[in-house]
Amino acid sequence: MKEILRLFYKKRRVIIIVVLLITLGGGSIYFTIPPVYEVRTDLLINNSNKISPNTLLQANEIDTNLRLIETYKQMLKSDRMISKVNEELEKPYSKGTITNNVIIETSNNSQIITIVVSEKTPEAAALLANIYAETFQKQVNELMNLENINILKEVSAETDVTMVKLSAILYYFISFVIGILLCIITILIREFYMTDLNTVIKTERSLGIPSLGTISITKTKKSMKKRIKDKQNQFLQNLNNRPHLIEEFRNLRANVQYQMEQKKIKAFMVTSANVGDGKTFVSGNLAIVMAMDGKKTVYVDTDLRKPDGRKLFNLPERKGLTSAVSGEFKLEEIIQQTSINNLFFISAGPTPTNTAEVLSSTRMKEVVEELKTSYDVIIFDTSPLSVTDALGLSSLVDGCLFVVNAVNTKEELARKSMSRLTKVGRIFLGSVLNRSDIKQK
């Protein structure tokens, strides 16, 4: 419940805007609905015979008249009655229209039948009510040979018709309630059936591995893709202008080092569920803070489909991992020194046609083992798990670090991606929640 309330608080601006729009839109419907005019005419059911004005009705006669009311009520709704009413009108109604526009009301122990007519104009309502009452009176006389229907009053369009329309306030209130309910239902459906892994609690609960850190970034006015890449490049090139990021990566480093010591891990890959989750950003900066801690670190760009490592470290040399795997260069010839002490870099190299086979080859296994003998920490930046490249490399490294994008990563996709590695027995160090708690600048 606390998490749900926090979610509603986080979405409060969206909720307010949506509710306001639905309230205004729903309330404005009031002004587009034409008014409806209603008139009521009463029929008195008296004794079945003509009597003088001074004659008193006996109890049994009243009881008989009460029993007739139900019969009369059915007659008023009959097809014959509707047909006879249409014969009296200049513009006949359809059966459905009369059924909808005319309501017959009775009450217990009363000899009154009320005909309630609704129409678009006062004149039409009064005309239909009077003709309905007069026609019924004639039909009772004709069919039952009785003159026991008295029309209490002939209604007038000027004095007896009332306009029936719900209050504008009620329309706005109903629209407001609908807006609130729609927001709540939409948010809950999205939260429980299309869940974004945007908190540490949800990430740990859903993936079943510890969260080792959260990384936040700041929005700029550029496009989403451009601004993220600019922030990543800027941080990798100048560590002093993002002190909060340095602190977050130091915290991540401490947790990763603890997991490495506990699980005897030296070489691990950094991957994610999908493209754009920030695995290159996380792995590159993690390599930097590892080197800053005095660990001899090598960052290996094994995302052979979209290698970005050379651009991030501003190292233009194209020979790299695929060059060593193919035998064109020796391992020591492809390792490049970065501008940061203790940090070395191996680029992806020329893009091969069979990327998955290269990363799972025997020569690649030998490269990993050689790196373990020379470096304290080996970080492999791999392709996302949406392609098969990372699966081949996973069998050669000691463990995996899983990057979760707090904005885009869905629970179902993340769990499905991780299951592909757990099926082959890979060890997970934990997860990293990237782009967490984004703040507008």
C-alpha cells in the first residue's frame, strides 16, 4: 500500500492534468445535450356506471376499480393503443419512440393512473399527453363499454410542462469521478501487468538478485537519445563535473567488489534486457572508478554489433578484440592505455559476420584466461540479451552484472532475459538501476 501511494504521488501531475481534462470535457457535454420537457396528466378510475354527483361510492365498487387499474395499465402500453394514438397525430411516432417517451405510473391503493410524457418541446409534450389520455378514454368506452375514465385536467404547454435536465454541477462531478477512476485503474494495470522496474524494491523482488546500486542522470533540452549520449561522454571525459555520479559509481564499485570477493569473480560481463538500457554507460564508468581505486582494470568492448567504446574513451584505433581472435594481432597489441591510470581498453575491432561464434570460440576463451593473469578486474561490455551474442560470452566469464533501465525496462522482459542466462548456470553479481530518480534541470 505504501508503494502504491508513493506511485500515485509520483504521478500526481499526470493525474491532475488527466482528471482536469476529463472533468472539463465531461462537464461540457451538459451544454450540448438538448433539454427535455416533461408533462403529467392524471386519469381517475371511478365506478363503472354513471352516477349522480351526490351518490357515494361503495367500498366494493372502489375495490373493483382498483382491480381494473392493472388491466388499464397494460392497455395503455399495448400496440393497439399506440396505433390509435398515432391515428390522432399529424406526425405519427414509431412504437419505440412512444415506448421511450411515455411512462405509465400507478400507486398502491389509488384510483389514479398518471401518464408521464417527455418530448423535445413543450408543445409536443402537451399534445401527446392530451391525445394519449383522450384516446385511452375512448378505447375503454369502445372495448369495455365503460365510462369510468375521468381526465382530471387537460394539460397546457404554457403552465403544466417542466424542463427536465440534470444539473451542470452533477455532470462535472460525474466526470470528475470518472477521471479519478480511470487514472487509478490505468496506473494499477500498468503497475501490476506492465510493470516498470523503476525502484530498487521492485527490481530485487522481481529479478531475485541484489541491487548493487542506482545511477541517476539529468535531463537536458536535447532529444532523448542525444542528451543521454552527451551526458555519458561528458562524464567519461571529465570526472570532476558530475560529483553525484562519481559517488553513485563509488557505491556501485564497493558493492560489486564485495560480490566479486564472495563469489570469487574476476571477469564479468555487463548486459541488459534491451538496447538503450545504459549498459555501456554503466560498464565504462564502473571501469573508471575501479581503476581509481587502484585496481588494474581492463574494459573490453564485446558489443560487436554496436561498438561504442572507442568513442567513449576517445581512442581511434580500430584494431581490437576481433583482430586478436582472428589471429591477426596478438593480445598485447590490441590493448590500449587510456588517459586514466590503471585503466586499459580493448576495442571491439572490425565487425565480423558471425558475432556470436566469435564470442563463444576457443580463442575467445584463451583471451579471457590471458586477461585474468594480467588484470585485477576485467569488464566485458556485451550486447543486450535480446540477441544471442551475450549468451556465448557468458560461458567464458565468471559472472554477470545486469543493468535495468528505470524508465523503459519492463518486468516481464527483464525476467525473460535473465532466465536465458540462468538456464546455462551463469552467476549474477546483481543488478544496477540506471536512470533512477530523473530530475528536470
